[in-house]
Amino acid sequence: MAARRVLVVGLGSMGMSHALACARIDGFEVAGVCERGIATRDLPDELRGAARFSDFHEALAALAPEVVSVNTLPDTHAEFAIAAMEAGAHVFVEKPVADSAVNARRVVETAVRTGRKLVIGYILRHHPSWIRFIELARTLGTPLVFRMNLNQQSTGDAWQAHKRLMRSFPPIVDCGVHYVDVMCQMTDARPVRVHALGARLSDEVGRDNYGMLQVAFDDGSIGWYEAGWGPMMSETAFFVKDVIGPRGSVSIVMAESAGDVRSDDIGAHTRTSRILLHHADPGRADELFDMSDEPDHDALCEREQRFLLRAIEEDLDLSRHMQDAIASLDIVLAAARSIDKREVIEL
């Protein structure tokens, strides 16, 4: 079977990782790349044979690709994903799937109506260590307590990238969808209530660059998530991934105290190092799982693209995948509303 022709739109850090991942997969051919500054972009050898476009809709019409990979800022995700599926292409779109709950549902409805495959970039769903983390959490009983955060002390180019992202969403939304999605995989309960607080710690941005949310589930489970971006953020306890239940707790153990992990290292955002399982039963010793051989960030991007290819070739049912993406987005958008309205949001 001939390789499926892929158009990659958006060549930032994530877009470039996905483009190179597609180039490594036998079933894909990167036929075109698109970004506003493509005229001056120096592409790696693997992408130099691809057609170059500065306008997405022009690229879509000219190439008629079978697959479109959308890695732009969140405010264009829905528009580009819908246009691609209406044109007959299967779609990979980075998280969050859209800039609003209404648009997220429009994207999913388009995928269902057109019969196109839609994969959303929840990279942790393809990470063996995070899959194991979720499996262990589900052995702890009910209710569960989720404690998670990801703060990034960004400076220079990383701070400029974060300021661009904040034109669409605060970090509690942009990063939060990942970890709220993890919470939802650990419990089958329905989220019922969200409360959040935010703070604007820089005059360089027009919105809160720090936020914390609390979410309650109908089985009594509760979750806390915190996210902040910027040069003022602390490197202390910037990466907390901890779940507690009646039977014990499970935690991702990072070696940040040794100084070998920094919050602005994108590879560290998926790294687990070790998983510690603590048993409430004093007769059972704690268990430590070594995850040192886990895939790196680029390998995880390749797993996402291979999942899309498999979904296309095997006609996988992605209904749950798409509905989960809407559910996690609903929660973090409710958190943003809670901050703006200064009230608890009932879901």
C-alpha cells in the first residue's frame, strides 16, 4: 500500500516533533508543511522534499492530503481540523482539541459525520509508564485523591512561546487537560464540581499565568491541579504526580532535588524515572518500579502518529477517545470560568 500523504501545519516544537515522526513512519509521507514563516524556515533533511505553504487552506486545496497534522495555536485547532475532515482527510490535532466546548463538540461531530479518524494529542495516553501509573492508581480503592501539578520556570525563547500560548489559554487550561485526563482515567466517576483560583504574576501577559483548580467527582474522589509559566516560577516541587486511596498511594518520583531535571525541559514533562507504590497495609512493603528505559518525547510523538495510522488502517472506534477529550476540556474550561466569576462551577 502506498504511503499516506500528510500535511503538517504548525512547525513549533511540537509540530516539528510530529512532522519528523511522520517522516520516520513507512505508512506516511510528509507531502507538505505549512507555517506563516515558511519562506525563511531552514527545514531538516527529512522534510526538505515537502512542499511549502504559508496558508493552510491553500495547502489543503493544493495537496488534497489523506492526513493532516494540526500543531498550531489552540484558537485555530477547530477551524483547521474541521476543514481537513470536510476535505476528506484524517486528522491528528494537538491538545486541546478546540478553544471552546462548543467548538470541541463541532470537531467531534464532524469526525463522526464524515467518518474520518480524529486523534487528539494526549501524549501521556501512549506512554507505558503513565499507563502503568494509571493502572496502579485504579488498585487503590475509592475514593481517590489526585495531587498533580506542572509549573515551568520559562525564560528567553520558552517564555516567548508561553506568552504566545497564553493568547489562547492560561496554563491551567493548556497543560491542565493532560492531567485532568489522567484523573478521569483513574476513576470512572463523573466530575460534578470545579473551583479554581488564578494569579497574574507578570505585566507582560494579559491573563493569569498561574492557576490552581479543584475538581470533585460523584464517587467522592477529589483532584487538585496547579500550573504556572514564567521566569518567576519556582523550581521547587514543580512536578507533583501523586494519587492516594484507601489502600495506599502511588507516586511518580522525580530526581529534581539532584538538579538534573529542570521545569522548562519538555522531555521532563513525560518522564517518570520511578513509580512508588505505597501500601496502607503495614504488612506489605512499598514497591518501587524503575522506568529508566521509557521512551523520550520524540519517540512518544511517533507512537501518537503510529496510533493514528493504525486507527485508519484497522478502522478503530475512537468514540471514547474523542469523548474523553471533550470531558477533560470541559473541566479545565470550567476552572477558567471559576477564576473569572470567582465562584464554584457545577458541571
